[in-house]
Amino acid sequence: MALKKALVLATACLALCAQAESGYPNQPIKLIVPFTPGSSSDVTARAVAQKISVQLGQPVLIDNKPGANGGIGMQSVARSKPDGYTLVVGTVSSTVVPVIISKAVMFDLFTDFTPVATMANTPLLLTVTQDSPLTSVADLVAAAKKAPKTLNYGNSAGLYRIAMEALNHQADIDLLGIPFRGPAQAATELLAGRLTVNPDALGAAGPMLQAKRMRALAVLGTSRTASLPEVPTMVELGYKGFEFNGWLGVLAPAGTPKPIIDRLHKEISSAVKSPDVQALYARLGLEPTVLSSQAYGNEMKKDFDKYESVAKKAGIEKE
């Protein structure tokens, strides 16, 4: 009897999933971007959304919900109906980092969400204005030691904060973090001369670098980037374990039927491979990377362990 009941339930589940897949989508899809317009996550999301709108036959509408290191946007999706019509762009800063640096996180990454696919990797940089007297990380460290507690950086995303506090810890300096709702605001303040340095994604900082309004002192990730081959990594400069890489992906509320997840993954993968998106990625310095749902979930778990360890070593306390 128990086996028969289980088979009936399994058959019903499969039927519902098939029905969900065959009728999906039949209305516009909302893609939440938990950061301000102009950020690398926003630019990427808009490019991919435009492509998958055509493939899915329904508009994919971008809704920017910045704040709380991406927590506001993430929380809104965690509470949404798991029907494939409300999705969120996930970054390292909005997924694995919040629980590491905040006492009040209103979602559980590993129980409230289902990974769909990654869309891109983006190198992270330490930037200054083109006319800054600081021409290297060594210059920055020397200046910070000469004038303690006077130099600052833009704290516009959780991962950026962890990276900069790791720099403070390893270099024995005390750059002050100035909070912003999103990377675009921090970049504006850097250009206005109100920030000393600013950590940012190459995808967002790229246009300012190309326009010679900013310079990059170092790559915060694991390897040099092809578009800035002369810029060293922090590891090359002697900072041990200084490996901060950015990725961008899409997540759905937990419980979203697998056929819908599979369909979204298929269309995102197709969009990322399209010539238009590839050309945009090349201009912005983004690396096209599409991980499966399972691989994306594994990547988040790995990054959580890594950045939690870095935060503990740097003495970052939850706020």
C-alpha cells in the first residue's frame, strides 16, 4: 500500500512538472537585480534578459532592488511563489557573503533558493582616478601608514568589504570603508575625488578605464585579465591567499519545478553564447561562464567556506 501511494504521488508530481513546463511561460517574468543600475550585475542581467525574452516569448523585466548588500532583493525573491516568474541575479556579495558579515540576514541561501545558472565571471579590481598620485598598491599602503585613518574606500558590496579588510589586515593599515547602496554610486564618488580607492568589477569599471578616467592598481582575483595585462594580481604583489573573484548568476525560489529550472538554464546558456552578448562581454571584460544548477550550488558552498575563513582571519565582525 505504501509503495502504491508513493508511486501515485510520484506520478502526480511528474504530471504537474510536465504541465508546468508545457505552459511556461505564459506571462512576463521579473528578474530582480539586487544592486543599482549601472552595476556589472545590472548590465549583464539586461543583456541576457533581452535575449531570453525572445527565446521564451515573454518579456523578462528588470527590477532593481538595491540595499543591504543585496539582501533586500534576495529576500523579496525568497518569499516569492516558486513558479519561475520571479528570479534574482545572484552575486558573491548578495549570496554567500551576507551571512558572513551581517547578524540579520532574512533568507537562507541554501534552503530558500534553487540555483539556475551562472552567466559570467567578472574580474575584480582596485581602482583609483586617472590623476591619483597613487600608482601602485605599495603607494597606497605607504600613504595609509603615513596618514592613519584618513584614506578610504567604497564599501558598495559585501565581497568588496571582505577584500578590503583583508588588505587592511595583511598590510597593517586602516583604510576606512564608506558605505554605498551600490557600486555605481561608489564609482561616482571616486571620480568626484571623495574616495581614495574603490574596489569594483571590471565589467562596471571598464568604460571608465577605457576613457582614461580611472586606473587599476591591482586585480583582486586569481589571475591577470586579458584586457589589462599589465595590471598585477594581489598575490603577485605578495598578498597571500588574496583571491576574490566575482561571478553572476540567476537563482529561483526553492521549490521551483525542475523542468522550469532546466528551461531557464537552457535559454540562459543560449543567450550567453549569442554573438551580441559575447561582444558585450568582450567590451566589459566579462568571461562567459554557464554552470549547471548543481555546479552553481557547489560553487556557492565552496565560496562560502573560503570567504568565511578570510573574514575570520581579517577580524571582520558581524554588524
